[in-house]
Amino acid sequence: MMRPTILFISIFFALPLFQAPAARAQAAPVINLTVDATQAPLKILHAQIQMPAHPGPLALYYPKWIPGLHEPAGPVANVTGLKFSANSQDIPWRRDLLDVYTFHVDVPQGATQLNISFDYLEPSGGGGPAAGSATDKLLVLNWNQVLLYPAGTPAAQISIKSKLLLPPRWKLGSALPIASQSDGAVTFQPAALDRLIDSPLVAGEYYRAIDLTPPGEPVHHEIDMVADSAEALAMPADVQRGLTNLVAESGILFGTRHYREYHFLLTLSDHTAHFGVEHHESNDSRLPERVFLAPGAAREVGGLLAHEFAHSWSGKFLRPQGECVSDFQAPMETDLLWVYEGNTSYLGDVLATRSGMWTPDDYHQNIAGIAASLGPGRPGRMWRPVLDTAVAVPGLLNGAGWGNWRRGSDYYEEGELIWIEVANIIHSESHGQKSFEDFFRSFYGGPNNGPERKCYTFDDLVHELNQTVPYDWVKFLQDRLTSTSPEAPLGGLEASGWKLEFTSEPPGGARGVRGVSITSYSIGITLGADGSVSDTLYGGPAFKAGITPGMRVVAVNGRAYRPEFLADAIKASKSNPAPIQLLVVSDDYYKTCAIDYHDGERYPHLVRDPGHPDYLDEILKPLARTP
């Protein structure tokens, strides 16, 4: 993500939201924001806001559409104790009748400043950045949670002077430049509202920063970690080496960077949700507390951080036009998420492998799981094309159960398979003279002017693909995006010399294949540790026996449920003509379900096809280091 630029980019892309400093100097409001996080261990943040105001009606927004979440997910329900005042007098406020994220006040005569205060309550549980982000020892602060801003002014033109108060002995990490700090009070350099919200921070009693800048790299990179214990910060040498390789590999892959410096922000806790969210100069990634102390740390850390890091180019610097909005209230159009997320999944997995954090076999197993989850017998693809899984994100992202039938965020997985095929088309149509890297270096290229934002359309994407290799890209992409075939789009894998097969051999690797267990592709259910059924393959063996999501398996062939008993029954099914008997509880009712299944264990694997050259492993070869 380093140098080549092309004239075409400067012509077709829309003007950046991140404007030059001179343009920012003319910005209208300057807002002072103080966040008192000294009670973060109690899961309470106190926000104080002062902004210039004029007498008369004023509408204020609580950020609603948060970049990277692709839906109206601002956690306004956690705002409490909201008060407005001016001229030392409290001012009544009212919430908008049609939008709960909008607040109205009448600024009194003679007032030049509006004061706002509220508490933000850290939730317990949940998922994503709106989930709990504070423990007794640490805090992840996303600024959108603790501010209001005036309606009518683009976010790039609102300047925020922010200050943070921390508990004693806590330290912090962030890409947001610091102006001064003393005795737990940290003052940041003024930043535009859009950049502030794009610059989260981690803070905690147990904090560690490690420089990840490769030799000769002019842009600084580091990882800032907070954890619930000092021991959890003991990063293994292979993880540090892999992350440094990741930075080096990204420079070669993209040929440029679009940030001043980059901070991997990593939270290690069992009391926060585990996920990653991209930002332009950082990422907010969260993993279990002891991930560094367990086998396979490089694979776990590498898969997440490589993906979020690749987003700095794909999704932050270069963003679909429908998600290039001027503030945080305008709805986003998400139809290009198969690029935003699917392309990033492809890039992240390749970078994780090139950096040495994944082995080629880890990559193969990961792709096998993706291909199998979209393949024959997975009925959702037969009625709902992948394009709709992207378009419908704002309303349908969080549906629970029946994932194979309703489909979820498949623009990640199916999008990745599409981009594998794109890479093969570029390679084959150019007779090996061009590669996907030529496309990415031009598409994401240009000089490093810091965290700019540029926007593209589907037509812009097709134009740039044709600049790389002439082809009927419109037809190819439309066919893939609107397909309701029962077959997964495996053309790229097959052209790369690999094919999907199912065998009785369990997948290896540190964590196997995501979403794959002994029940996934055999009897067709997904179970929790307690036997709870989280998903059932629509039309599969368990479904035909009457087992659906929300039930719980309590016994296997007459014995109280244990995962190993069910595994034994599945293994024995090949030689046992009797059905597998599962006692399940649904609501308050028990019933016995007979699963007529006799194929034993089934696990997905990628297998070499000697009839085609191995282009897939060619893609995975490291470029910045000795293998």
C-alpha cells in the first residue's frame, strides 16, 4: 500500500473528503471535546462539549452511520444524562420525531457558546465496536460514541480539539497526534471530525508498543497493545517478525501508502467482543487475552490484522462512491461491498500468507472452508445472489440462525472467490505478462499525501480492470454478482490448479478451517459446546429429521450429549445401518430425531489438480523476504 501513479486516477475519482490543510483552515465550527475516562473501569465515560452557537433553533447529530460498519449502528441508546446549557442556564432539548440520532435545542438570545454534557455507558456483551469496550484494566475509545456535532456542516469542515482524562498509570496508543500529556491528561492536536472518528485509541494499565517498521521503510508502523494482564502482552518473536513482514509485503503489493504513519491497535481481553474494524491510519482489533500464549498465535493474529491493514487501501483510501458521504447521518449505499470487503478478504489472506503468519496450507484450508460454505447443498445461493447480500446490509446484517438459507455477509467469502478468479483472468489473458498486482498498484496507486479519501463507481472499477487487461469485465462481474447457481464460483481456484474435495480427513492447522466441524458437512448442523443448535442446513440430514436452529441436543443414541459421542456416532455411520438418534429439546418439549445418515466424516479440502499449473501457490510466494 509506494509510488507509481497514473493520470486516470486523478481524473475519474471524486474529490477527497480529507481536504488539504488550507481548505480546513476555513472550516466553520471549532468544537472542544473533553472525555473523562477516569471511571472507565466502572464502564462510564463522561463527555463535555463546547461549541460556538448563534441564537435560534439548532439541530445536533449523534453519529449514526459509522464507516466500516456499513449500517446505522451508532450506539445512541448508551447516551445518558444529556444536558444542554448556554449563558449558565440549562436549555430544554427534544429528540427528533423521525430520527432518534437528532436532537433539537433553541439557543437563547445573547449566547455565543453551547455547552453539552452526557455520560456514555459501556454496554455488557454484544458485538462490534458498539459492544463493551472497557474492562477494569483497559479501554477502547471510539470517538463517535462521545460527541454530538451541528447539522448542516460537512464533517471535514468541523474541527475538534479533544482532550482525554485517564485513570492513574494508564497509557494509550493511537494514530491521532498528541499535542501534550501530563498526569493522565492527554490533549490531542486539532483534527477534523471525520479524521477524529477515524482515529480510535486504546488505553490501559497494561500497555505495550512495538515498532514494526521494516528496514528502509520511510513510514513509521507500530502495534499498540492493551490487555487485562501483563503476561498477555508477551508477543512471540514469530508474530513480531510476521507483522514486520506484513508491513514490508504490503509496500510491494500496493506500491504506495496513503497515511502519515500506521498503528495496529490490538486489545487482548476475554471481556470485549472479538472482531476487527478498519481505520485509515490504524485498526481496532480485539482478540482473546491469552492469544499470544497459545499455539498458533501467528495464524490467529495474522488473519485478522492483515485484513484490517489491507483496508487502509481498500475501503479507506479508495471507497465506493455510495459510502463516500459528507457526514455520519447520510445513508450509505453498500452494493460494492464485494469489492470493499471481498477484495480486502482476498488481499488480507494473501498478505497473511506472504508475511509468513499463515502457511500455504493454512491458506488452502481457509479457502476450502469458504468454497464448501458456498457450494452444492448450500441452498441460499439458489434464491439470493451475492450482490443482494451486499445491498441489504443496512437492514439484514444481523439476522440469526438459518445462515445457509437466508445468507449473511457472503460478500466477504464469495467476493474473495470472485477476486481469485479476477487474478486468474488477468494472468491468463495477458499470457503471464500481467498479474493482479498490476491492477492493484494502479487502482490503489498515487502519491502518499496522507489519509486522503477517493471514491469510485462500478464503471470506474471496470475501466481500470480494462486498463490492466482488456476483457468483458462487465459481463463477467454481472454474471458472478447476480448468479443463483447452486455451484460456488470456483473457476478461479480450478484455473489455478486446485479443486475442492471432501474427505474423512479432518483439517489440520492451528485452528482448522473456520466454520468447519465434524457436523458441518455430514449431518448438517452447527452446534455450540452445550449442544445448542445455531444453524441447520436447509434440506440436509438433520433438517429432514426435524432439527432446526434454537433447539438443543441433550442425548446421542441414548447417552447424555457430549461432542465426542456425536463424533463417534458420525464416524460409525458408514458401517451402521441404523440412523443416529438425537434427543433434542425445543422450547419446553423433548423429542427424538432419527438422522438417516451413513457417509461418515466429511471435511472440505483443496486438492492439487495436476492438469493445470499451480498459479495459486505462485500468488502466495513472499516478495519482500526470503521464504
